[in-house]
Amino acid sequence: METIIKDKIQWVINEVITNGLKWKAGKDLKHLQTRKEYGHIPHDFSIEDYESVIIRIMNDNENDVFLYHLKGFKKNYFVFGDGKWIVIIGEDTIMETCFPISGEYFEYLSKKKGYEYIGKVKEVLK
């Protein structure tokens, strides 16, 4: 794994653990409401409950880490996945989204769609 990418992922994880999630203005509650409307989370979930799910996915040693980048992107994104859910966060620690994958996990997160498998969280944090 490229050291620069590994260092950046470590920094993103540490920033989120230390300072919490950063959302674009108003997007936190919008994402929360969307997940509720789709039935992905309970209707009584608070933003703190939702963010707890996100941080757990990012911080679980057995979860997967991907680099996500497509032509035209102005920054890299890191994707953390537990086989069912994914978290997409910018290299600047700005939260993009978190949702359950429909369909086959590794097919959804394929190289042809711009995802590059980095390894397990525990491998990145070594």
C-alpha cells in the first residue's frame, strides 16, 4: 500500500475520532432524514446515533478501506465498508455519505467504478 495514501487514511480516521464528523452545511440532517425515509435506520435515530454507526464502520479493524477517485474529482475519497454498509469521506475529512450497499459488495466497489481496494482498517493503522 502506498505510504502517502496510508498516512492520509490514518490521519482521516484520527481526525474523526478526535474531532468528530464534519459535514457540509446542513447535509448531516439531510442524510439522516434520507436514511430514515429509505428504512435504513430506525425513525427515532438521532444524528448522534447515525454518526456513531459511521464512526464504528470507519474504526472497525476488520472492515475494508478503498480509495475512490474518478476523472474530474478534485480530491480523493476514502471508503470504509463492513460488507453491508459503506462510508464515503473526503481526504479533507468532509463527510459525503453512508448507506447500505444493494447487491454484491465487491462488485459495487469495483475498480471499473473507481474504487481501489487498499486493505483492512487494521492494515492501514499498522
